[in-house]
Amino acid sequence: MMLRIVAAFVLACAATGATAQACGSLINPYGPFDYRTQKAQLAIVEKYHFTPDVEGLRHGSTAALGGDIDYTLRASPNHHRALNSMVQLALRLKTDKPHGAEYTVDCYFNRAMRFAPDDGLVLVIYGVYLSRTNRKAEAVRFLEQAKKHEGNNPNLYYNLGLIYFDLKDYPTALTNAQRAYELGAALPGLRNKLEAAGKWHDAQARKGGAAGAAPGH
């Protein structure tokens, strides 16, 4: 089963142009460690390389920003916060390979998925990045895949709703929006978009109406 999951992720990454061969070996002098379960081993990495200033993209600690984030992601390929910082740096600089980074952003996600194929949050972060770089069909594939592991993540459904709205698939956008708000999503933007397009209705009202309808009416 695990081999099938890994193969599926590698094929998905290949569709984005990032392949295992191009994105390098996961072997590293320190680690690699799973961000979800081995944070104690990553404390020293974060102390010297993924400092608050690096995470906030203010300035590097031991190298250029891209270099310190790269070091962190080689020690922990699925380091969620470092992946997000690499994404934000790439978007800020309008490049897929920030200065100091060894790989492209797509490659860092390829590496993360090869290392931890059951880490749904990696898929969520990647899906948002793909959407923000106008690869919405690819973003949908990764975000839908993430539901298997992050089924109660409101951010996942919120972002899927936005993408489906942009793709003009309003029924699916609504379904994801309703789920996002049921799970506690606070941002009103998706609901506002659906309301402005005349596509919003409250899930509870719909359920109540269906329950109150008499058979045959």
C-alpha cells in the first residue's frame, strides 16, 4: 500500500515538472527528520538556521534566506513552516528558485512528498502555492488528495472553494465553502464571492428545508 502511495505522489510531482532525479537524494548529513514526530531533533536546526527572522523573511541567519531555508528543508523535508517560508520567498521574489536555494519550490515539495507521503499538510501548502502561481488544475489535484489526511482542515476546504470558484465550478465551490465554515473558517472572502455571484446558500437552511418538505411535495 505504501509503495502505491509513494508512486502516486511521484507521478503527481512529475506532472508539475519536478522529478525525483532532478530533485536530488533525501540522504543528508543530519537527518532527515519528520517534522511531525521528531521536532526535538530539529531544535538545533531551527536555532541556527530557521530563526524567527528567517521564517519571517527579514534576513538570513548563516547564509542568504534561501540558503537557511534550504538547510532546514534538507534536515526535514516536510518541515511545514519552512516549506511555507520558501513559498512566500519565491512569491515575493517572483522566482521558482530563490537565491541560496538548492532546488526549485516544486522540488522541495517533491522531496517532502517522497519523504512523508502521508503528510496531508504538505499537500495543502503545495496546493495553495500552485494556485497562487496560476496552476489551478494541478492545485485541485493535490488539495483533493489532501482530504485523505486533512479531512477536518478548514484551510484546505476554504482554498479549494476559492479555486473551484475561479474555475467557475460553483456547485463544488459552494460544497467546499460550506464545509470550510462548518469547520470554523473565519475569513469571509469565499462566502462574499459566492454571495456576489448569487451562488451562496446556507447549508443548515438547505438541510432544514429538505427535512421539512412533505413527501411528494
